[in-house]
Amino acid sequence: MRDPKLEQYHRILDAAFFEWTKTNFTRMSLSPVAAKLAVTKPALYRHFKSKDDLLKAMSARFLDETAGALRDFVARAPRGDLRPAIDEYFRFIFGFFRGHASYCSFLICHLLKKAENANGGMIMRYPEITEYFREVLSPVEGRQDPARVDRVVRFIHLTAIFWILQLFAKTDQKNAETPGLDFTKNITEEAATSAAERAASFCLGGYCSEKAAGQMDFAAVEKKAWIRKDEMMEPDRIFSAIESVISEMGYAEASVERIAERIGINKSSMYFYFKNKDEMLARTIRREQDHFFALLRGRLACFSGTLERLYTFFVALVSNMANNPSLSTVLHWMRYRNIGPVFHGKEARASMEKLEFLRESIVGNFFDEKTDRKGVMVLLIVFLLMNEMRFFRAEASEPEKYMYLLRSVFVLFCSGVAGEAALIGEPVTKE
């Protein structure tokens, strides 16, 4: 028997996913949802007490449907061989998000920013897929500790998510209100299949597999590339204020007004110095970028080998973040509050020059310009390392505690899951 109330409940969910995906969940007004359904906003409140209740219902639907799809995949997925397992998973997950683009937007732009401290990230919310890959990996990873197996599982998942996002990357951002991703794009089945095959190949074989990553002298690079605490700038008072407010009140309550108060100025005074909060953060982040790049250039000059220079970037980036935890906090806060500092004019050109410098200095010898469009490989490295930073929690003054994890992530990037497995039992350094 039909249930009109339940049907309207699901129509509201459909409309909210559709309308809010247009803005990547940066604006979640109920007005366009009501307009889409040709009802008034009070009519929506008959089904949901508040916007938060609507978002909770959307989260429940997303988690239920994705969990169901993943269970179905695991039930029919190949066993016993790594290559077909990864190939099939990538075909499945690319196809799923191609057909549910609004779910991809919801995952990246809303759910993930509320799960920054969840151990293992979103993949660990689905034990079936995690256990499936543990089972597949166990024959080749049997001599390794569970943390290493989980790290490989995260690499598989993060690689898939990153390349799915590239499918939705905007090609023309001149008039983009939400730069970077467009989840309203029409992705053909052929494009999704081709992208899945390419991403699976990268995941399995790595991004520079012709080089013997496992034979590099890691310790020599780490010694020269690690950024020490005494090389860092004095803590920025804006970053310190954001970190302080978040530690006391949490991400949701850390408003710009409270942060301005913590700095010691009111909101109107803050806007006397900056046009808006985006400019305030852009100027502060640019200061951090300039300092990091000055340190990085000197370290890259110490090495001529392509792998050594690539690993130098890994080490420098991780040590910089480890020595500057407030930067990580600020970046997560910006994602939580949908704040994206946009650079214009000279600042935009300077930012692009930095990205191009990284592309040429670090990955230019591995990828041609077509493969590495707009420095996407550099962004992939940052994406992987940022998602691993929760596992780099020892004091920065003891970098040796980080190195086993960092080397493993680097070998995964260079040689892929299959290449990393082939190195099991071999020494990770030439020491």
C-alpha cells in the first residue's frame, strides 16, 4: 500500500541532494528545495524539524545505500588475486559514483569534513570492503603487521576517490562559483570506465614504477630534507586563534566572530584590514607557502636524482605539517566551514608558478604534460599525505618515528600495491 507521507519524505531527500549538489553543499538553503517540490518551506518542516534533521536523514540514506552497494560488490568480487580484485573494485566504485554524483558531492563536500579525526577515514565505516581487501592482501602481506595492511587498504581507497574527483574537475573555472569540482557534469560510461582502468593501473603499478624506489637511500634524503622546528616561522596569531577556539569549542562553534575576538579585535575592525575572511586566510596561507617553498628549494638543490627529489618533497611536506599542527587544524576548519581562500591577479599567478615549479622539479621526469595536467600529480601527493597526517602524531623532534610510515607511503606511490608487496622482506634502506 502506498504511503504518501513516506513518498514525500523521499522526494524531499531527492530534491535536497539535487539542489545542494549544485553548490557542492556550500549553500544549503531550504528555499530551492521547496521550490523544486513546488511547496512552501513550512511544508518541509512537517517531515523534518530542522535542516540538521534533513542532513541527518541524507547521511543515513547515503550510508545505507553505499553500504548496500559495497556488500553486493563484496559478495560477487573475485578472491585470491590482487590484480582482478583492484580492477573490479575500481570499475565498481567509479560506476557507482558516476550514477550517484550527488552522493559523491555529499561525501567529499559534507561528510568527510565532519570526519577528519575518524581513524582511517570513511573507508573504515564499511567493514565489509575493508575485510575484503585484508583477505585479498593477506597472501602477499602475511608477514606484515595489521597497520601496514590497513595502510595499503587506505591507499587503494584514496587513490580511487582522488581519480573519481578528477572526473568531476571543472574544465573552465572563469565564472565558477564553486571552483574545482562540478558534480552536475554528465560523465559518460565510457569516460568512467576508461578513468577507472587508468586509476587501477596506477594503484597497482605505481606512478614511477620504472624506478627502484625500494633501493633508494632513504636515510640520506631524510637527513637533509627534514624541516626542523627551529626553521619554522613564529606561530601566526590568526592560526593560533583558530586552533585555540577549535580546541575549546569544536569546529561547528568556531565562527569568524569568535576567532576575531580571540585575536583581540572585533569583526568590523578585522574587515578594516581585510576585505573578507577569505582574504584574511589567503594572505596568512600565502605567508606559510612562501616560507615552505623557500625551505623546499634549498633542500631540492641537494639532490639531482629524480626519486630523491620526489622523496624530498614527501619528507619536507610531512615535517612542515608536523611542526605546524595549527596549519592542519586551520585547513580542516576551512573545509568544515566551506571557506576557500581564492587568489587573484598577482597572487594567483604566484600560486600557479609555485605549482608549476613543483611539477617541473618533482614529477616532471615521470609524467608528460598531458598526463600531469595542471600539476595533478602534486595534488595527489598532497592529498595522500594530508590523509595520512593523523598517523604522524609523534613529536617532530623524533622524526625516526615517522620514517617507517613515510617510506611505506612513498613506495606505494612510486611502485603501487603490487610493487610494494614485492618489496616485503627486503630492507627499506641501504643502511
